[in-house]
Amino acid sequence: MSRLDVRKTYKLYIGGKFPRSESGRSYPALDADGEVLARVAQGSRKDLRDAVRIAREAVSGWAGTSGYNRGQIMYRIAETLEDRRGTFVEQLSAGGATKKAAESEVAASIDRMVWYAGWADKFAQIYGNLNPVAGPFFNISAPEPTGVVGVIVPEEPALLGLISRLAPVMVPGNTAVVLASERFPMPAITFTEVLNSSDVPGGVVNVLTGFKDELVPWLADHMDINAVDAGGASPEQAIRVQEGAVHNVKRVVLPSANGPGQSPYRIAAFTETKTVWHPKGL
Amino acid sequence: MTLAPARTSILPDRITTPTLRSFLRSVPSVDEVGANERVAALSTRSIKRESKRAALDLITRMIDLTTLEGKDTPGKVAQMSAKAIRPDPLDASVPSVAAVCVYPNMVRYAVEATEGTSVKVASVATYFPSGLVETDLKVEEVSRVVRLGADEVDMVIDRGAFLGGEYFKVFDEIRRVKDACGDAHLKVILETGELVTLDNVRQASLLAMAAGADFIKTSTGKVQPAATLPVTLVMLEAIRDFMDATGVVVGMKPAGGIRTAKDAIRYLVVLNETLGEAWMTPDWFRFGASTLLNDVLMQIRFLQTGRYSSPDYFTKD
Amino acid sequence: MAIEIATPATPPLKWDYAGSKESADIANIEERYGLFIDGEFVSPKSKKYFPTINPATEEPLAEVAEAGEADVGDAVAAARRAYAEVWGPMDGAERAKYVFRIARMIQERSRELAVVETLDGGKPIKESRDVDLPLVAGHFFYYAGWADKLEYAFPGIRPRPLGVAGQVIPWNFPLLMLAWKVAPALAAGNTVVLKPAETTPLTALMVAQIAAEAGLPPGVLNVVTGAGATGAAVVGHDDVDKVAFTGSTAVGKLIATQLAGSHKKLTLELGGKAAHVIFEDAPLDQAIEGVINGIFFNQGHVCCAGSRLLVQENIHDRFVDKLKRRLSTLRVGDPMDKNTDVGAINSRAQLEKITELVDSGRDEGAEMFQPDCVLPDRGFFFKPTLFTNVAQSHRIAQEEIFGPVLSILSFRTPEEAVEKANNTPYGLSAGVWTSKGSRILWMADRLQAGVVWANTYNKFDPASPFGGYKESGFGREGGRHGLLAYMDWDEE
């Protein structure tokens, strides 16, 4: 007699916990052939609202850690990812990738996380600097995290796309509310389990699965989100984000021709530059 | 003015808010990062068996066992006093604590319960914890608790007046309360959690000592943060400078938030290495605490038996 | 000035917490170590070994090999091959992961490394545990992260490694100096031949074991133990592209002479005689801690030690009184006691140097103060010492003592403070204490020192560049600037 497997419920990840949607809704995650793989939570505007509130509360703690500390935590995420390669390869394969492509995507995701982890205690050294002003003043410009960032992850690649957009947000000390791939949501939820076992403080990263057309407007209009990464949004969603951003002057990153690459200037997009003056004299 | 001559020797000739302001600004500034580092370094001191037992014993003798709740009753105070006198029912070698600390309405029950023992009765007064009442009423409350038999009075300073720069008001209140204390000894609560900066703590410490405090105390326990190691360090350094200038010894009491024996030992290390051996006595240092006592008893039991203990073996009050 | 203080009615507890000993059980020190060449431990062709002792007890800990010319030749050849075939061509991201592995393993074995560092060198266990080891791991982590980002470190250049780096490090921070040298060198794509100091070789050999366990390709890191001759052989070898040295100014000058006319790139981190300036508005109690830390941390065996206290004259007496009182609370003794503040002097030779200079201080007319403390009857120990009444011309104000000895001078104005501070051939570090921010910046602009600490002292971070002006050497270690020593590039 073959053994019956224990099926997993896929829930949201908010504040370091795994709640169901307050709406009670769920939707099926399908494999490449349209077969149901599992049911995942269908996030609501209230889930989003709660996630933003929690992300805001988490900002001072996360922004207050040293770059070294954040780098250590992000490196730990990479270690845990490495440990769970098998699960991710399976999920990406179920989504239609060949085993080789899936393995390659997972390896690239781990390496990308390591790459960004290494920026946490260095980014300020290339993006901040002393300014040689004319006058007896010490003048320094330093990057600070912008605060709470809404991240719209591209539909594909389901894991690498998520990490490519999330890592640069985390590096300088921002917290994130992430809308996962709608079509292939499972890697995102498995990834939140990785976050949860990697000393990432609760609330720093919050992930909602659900329908982007339903959630994007609420994200776009929310007055307590500082920036939105719309790089993974559809053209229509990106426009909606820009329209909503107007209300509280959110910083918006738009989809661009660049694929899921890596650059320290993606980090810069989610920082504010603070310039401080101080006289030099007796 | 009934202040001791030594205290007046450092005060300005005319005591007004402006002269007190300059007087207070004469204290050295405090670098918070440096103070935190000193405290962190002292927290790495490793205290082993025999010295740990001695410390636990001393901590017990230094505790002002405290209950300051709206729901306090004579019964509660009687039970707490019994525990104060004999903390561990199974072990007579554990000494009594220094004092019990209660609200004015409970003083008579504490006095009754501790009659004939070494345990003193400390009463909070001056409309603790806020102190936002006219000075006359505060002084009257002090007189009342002293009449009722309190050995020690724990007063609060007017933090609003201090932060607003009304230094004469703060000074004068302390001076008048000290007068009303008679033979009772006066602890002045600075409420460091509301003063926030270590510079304020340093200045308020000097103000309180110059005005007649027998002890300076960190907190009411009703505001977070209550006692912390950096605040304690700064207050001890203020005491040291005051002692150097006047020869007057003022005691110190951290209160609130000290829950474990490990915490309390850290405070003792800071005391030992800032003010020295002579200070390791309840005459000059107290802990304002309630749950601390049971943790200390558990640690003593562990040292005696070699087995980690359980809260079940100690009375809750 | 002493005022009678009352005694308390309740007799105080005399609280003694000496003797909380860290166990040495965790340390697996072998009886004898070979040289680490091309990924494995080998016997020296020189056939010579020498002992390394515990300076707190004078007991031998182990025997290590003395690398001769031939051994050094083998190490350089291994480093060259590894550079040409493996490490040089390797993708930065892969190099990064090797260095991350080493960092992680150092973190995992921190306690063990700290214990061996203390046994071999004499520094208090609480320092090796709480200061040295976290910084060591931190340096490896920091530079690992640069390995695949070199093109961002300096705009407009396409960096490449130099090749084989020969590195000679001192005995005062054996592991930390190893990290400062090895981490950036590897991250930038160079291979290394490292010569640790002869009195403190053990933790370097442990790092070699860690590197092997981490799978670091053979030849990328080589450790050749020995004394001055071994160091000279490393520095002088023709196939070394880059030399990095930390140590005394005298030896640094010898090396620079040796290298004149060669193609080798050189960085030097040498001695210091730092001025520690205290203004009247300093946060006094924290300044006292800063001064104490500045000169007694690591027994004063620190190139950037604040060994010249320049205190504003109008607070001189009060400050010195507080200092003397604070000196009396320092715990001097067994470095393995977790409560020890001041440990053992690293060697008999160093102890003799310190003693000689302290004697000169008394002879030249300065006034000496030492607290009452009982030194252990074995081992090399020296009481924390301060001198008042010191003139700029006294030897104790001019020469680097490299021990727990503070020379105290005074000044009246900021200009005078700057003049006195800079009046030395050295220029490694300086300290300034004042509440006034503008004065900090004014002083920092004028102090001829590569590191200025304001309202703090002896602060180190992998991200913060460290190095000297003038005869304290050239080149910087740490931070983005620390990469420069290990990179090359073409100009337009």
C-alpha cells in the first residue's frame, strides 16, 4: 500500500508569522500543465494594510542594525537557500522549467543573495562621500533607507525574479511588502520559510500571494509606503502605481529593459541621501 | 536653610534658578557611547562560585522589597513583610532584606509587620509617581508618613520643572522635603526614564545631592525604561565627584527592571569598580525590586545543591 | 586634598572575583607544526624547529618549523602556480565564497582561536575573545564581499591583482594582523606567502588548517614560520610582486632599503607615539576610560596606542587624580583569567625594552606612578605606569615604548596642543576629547595622523581605513582604500 503524503497549506508571511488571508480566500497554484499543485492564500487589501503597518513597525529595528549585521543575516539566507535547493528545484520544475534550468536558476538566486549581502557594509562607501565645499565646513552625504518598500515581483522567473528585486531593498535597511508571482507563487512562500529560519527579524519582509490586479491599486495608493518597486509589474499595473504614488510622492522604480540583473544602483533607488554640515573651528 | 555645611560649600551664594543653572552646567558632559561601553565591559566580569554566593547574600540584604500597586491591601503588605524578614522559609541562613517599600496608606501595616526586626519601612511620598501637585501638599504627605513610622522616604522630583529649567523649584522642594523627614532618611527619585539624556541625569543627580538627598534613586518603576546600567554608572560617578568636593556620602538605589540575579550582580560590579570596596553595603546601596528576590533565592539554592531550581520551591510573596 | 569619608554602619563586603579562569581544554595545540605550503603541512627543508612559549608562564607550548631559503622558495613557487592557474583566473564570485567559508569557520572556532591567541601572546582572554576574534571574522567577511565587486571600488579603473603577496606580520595582534593582510589580498585575487611573528605563530597555523578545511585551493595561502631571516627571505624573493609589512619602524626601513630598485609594490604599517589630547570640556569620566583603553589595552603593545597624554593645563591635576584612582582598579595578571584587564608582556626582550625606557624616564626627571598590584612571580609582567612632569624632549615622550606606560604632558591652547601632537616623526593616530564638535573637526584637520579618534579611542572596523603619516608608514588597511595595496590597473 503506498503511503499517503501530508499536503502543505501555503499561507501568507506577515510579521514573521504565517497567517491565512483574513478574507478566508485561497486559489489554486497550477503546474505547467494546469494541474493543481496546491492551494495558496488569496491576499486581500486588509492583509496588505496589516503587512504595511507591521513593515513600518519593523523599520527602526532593521534600519538601526549595522551594515555588517544585515550582511550576516543576508548571507545566512543564502546558506539556508543552499540547504533547501532540492525543494526549489522541484517547484520550479513543476512550473515548467527543465531540471537543468531550474538548478541554474536556484544557483543564480543563491549567488545573487551572496552578492547583495556583501554590499551591506560597503554600499555607503561608494554612494556616500565627503563633499569638498568651499568654506570651513565638514560636509558629508550618506545614504539612508527610505523606509517601507512595496515590491511587485515579476511573474517569472519565480525565484530569481523575487530575489533580484527583494535583496537590493533589504541591503540598506528598508522593510518590504512583496506581491509574489501570481502564476507561480509557491517558490515565494517556500522562500519565506527560508527567511523565517535565517534570523531575519519578523516584519522586515512580508509576502502576499494573490491577484496583482486586485492588490496593486491598494499598494499604489497606500500613504505609508515610501517607495514601490514596480519593476516586475505589467505595463498597466505600472501606470496604476505611478498614479497612486502621486498622493504621497512615493519613489517609483519602473520596469526597464534590464532583465533580472544586479547592480548597487538598484540599492541606491531605495535610499535617501542625507547631507550634514558642521563648522570646523575653535 | 538646614543643609549641612559641606553641601552649602559648593552651592552658589545666592540660590536662584539662574545661579543653579550655571552650577549644574559645571558638571562634565557625558558621552553616551562611552558610558555604554564602560558598562558593557564591566558586564563581562565573570563571577564564580564563592564570590557569587557572597554577592547573592549581599544583594538580598540590599533589596528594598517593593509593592506599589493600586490594589495593595494590608494583607498583601503583611505577607510581603513576612517574606522580607525571612525570604526563604527552608533556609534560615538567607538574610533579611534591607527594607519594605510601600504607598503611604500601607505604611502602618508595614510598620506593624516589621516591628522588632532589622527590616526598615520605606514609604514613597510626594504624590508618587507623578509628583504633579503643589509643593505644600507634597511636604504634608511626607510629614504624615514620617509620623506613621516610616524610616525612609522615597520622593519624586518634579521632572516637568527640571526639564523646563525651573531649577530653583526642584531644589527647594527637595530641601523642604528633607526638612520634613526629620530622622527619616531621604531618597530622591530622579525618574531617569523621563530625563532621557545622561547629561540630564548627571545634572539632576548633583541638584538632588546639593539639596540634601541621602540617596539618589533612578526610577519609580512606573515608566520605561526604569533602572539601567549606564544611568547607574553616571549617578555613581556624580556621587563620587560630590564626595570628592564635599566629603558627604550619598547613597544610590537603582529601581525597576532588575529582575534577575545576573542583572543585579552586574550592578554590583559597576558599584565595586566605580566607587570601590567601601560601598558594598546596604547603608549606601539598595535595589528597588520585587521579582528579583526569588531569582536570587533560586541562584542561592542552585549554588547550595548543584541542581537548577524551580520557582515552585519559593513563595510568590 | 583627601577628605575624610565616613564609614558605613553595616560593614561592607570585601568582594573578590579574581581567578575566573577560561579553560584551555578547547585548544588542540599540537606538539610540533610543519610549514603550510601548497595546501599541506610539510617538514622544513632547513630541518630546524624552534619553540614558542606562553609569556605568562614561560612554559613552551609547541615547536614550529623555521623556514629557510629553500622552504620560502617552495612557498613562493606554490603561490605563483596557484595564482597563474587557479586563483588569478577564478571568477570573483567564486573567490568570494571561499573567503566567506574561511570567515564562517573562524566564527565557529572563535573561542578556540581566542584561547590559543592568549596562550601564545599573553593578551587577556577577554580581549582576544571580545575584540580580536570578532574583528578577525569581520575582516574576512568584509573583504569576501569585495571580491566580486572590485570594479565598483574605484571609478574608472579595471583592476587586476598583483600576483604573489609576501606578508610579514607582528606579534601584538597575531590573528588580526593576519586578517588585515590576507583577507584583502585574497579578495583582490592575489595569492599569499605569510610569515607570522616568531613569538606568536600558532593561530596563523590554525588558520592554515581552516583554509585547508575550507577547500581553499592549494598554494593560495602559504604560511612559513620563522624569525627575521625567514621574513627577509620572503620579502627579498624575486618572484614576490607585493610586500606588506607591519612592525617596527626600524625593520620597516630595512625592508624599504632591501626593496629599493625592485619591481615590488610595498606598504608599511610601522610604529607610533600618538598624542591623546584632552580639552577642559571633555566628557571627563569617558575620557578617563578612553585614556586607560588607549594605553593599557593589549598591555600597550599597540602601534596606535595613546602613549602621550596631552591634557589641558587647567584640568591637569583633577584629571591626573582620576587617572591614578582608575589605574588602581586595573587587574593585572593571568591572561587566562576572564577578569584580567592587563595581561603579560609578549616576551622577555620586550619586557627589557620597556624597563629600560621607564628607567630613563625616572633618570630624566619625570615623576612615576604605579598602582599597588601584585604581579605573578613567573612570566613577563609590568605594572601599568604613568609619568607626570614629562618634557617633550624626554625619551619617554619621543620613543615608542610599546608597553603599559603613559607619558603625561600639558598644553594651554589648541594651537599648542596641535604643535606638540605633531612634534614627532611618527603620525599613526591621535585622540581628541572635547564637547565641541567644531573643535573636533578643527583639530582633525590639523593633526598629522592617519587615524583621528574623537571622544573615543582604539576603535577598529573592517570598513574603516587604518594607516599612518610620516614614519608610521604608508598605505591603508581596512575599508575600500585597503584594496588599493593589492590591485593594479592601466591608465588611459
